[in-house]
Amino acid sequence: MSSPLPSPSVEPIVCQPWCRDGDGHPQERMGEDQWCLGVEHSVHLSTEPTEFLSDGNTRQPYLNAHLLRQANDTVPRVFIGHGGSSGKSATLEEARRFALEILARVDGHAV
């Protein structure tokens, strides 16, 4: 019985200073898979009902955000998500505008 062939890998990239791995992602098979991901920041949603997970556990729903940058991107983006399973990435400027819109609503300056 022969051993499986090793997976081809790509040359490591230069990670962003905020990348939680920081190793250049050499274990990926293609350059498109080399993503720098920042530390996730989350806020639990206290008025949302508890979610029941398939493994029998429960969790409080949350919003999350982290920086990300794919190897061929020239600038990072901000991922804005719900529960870690869905969300969208925004440019830094889009994320800044969204944050300001949220703050305006929270502070009562805009309707």
C-alpha cells in the first residue's frame, strides 16, 4: 500500500501584522486560500433567543467583526457577521461609514 502523495502547497505570503496565524499560510493548496484573518470581536445579543446547536449545546446569538485580507488583495477588509456563520466583508471606508451610522442611531443624532 502506497502512502498518499503530499498536498502541494504554495509559497508563504507576508502576513499582515494583525494576522492571527502570522505564518504565511504555507499549508494552503492555492494562493486564493491564503487569507490573513484578524482576531474576532463579538457582541452577544441579549434580547435574541438562545440558539440550539446540532451537537445539543446552546449559545447566545452574537454579532462579530474581524479584519481579513486575501493574498491578492491590496488592502484589508472588515468582515461584519452574525453568529460566525454569515456576514459580508466591507472595505475599510464602508465599515467606517457603517460604524458611524450605528453610532448616530445609538446617540440619537439621526433618525
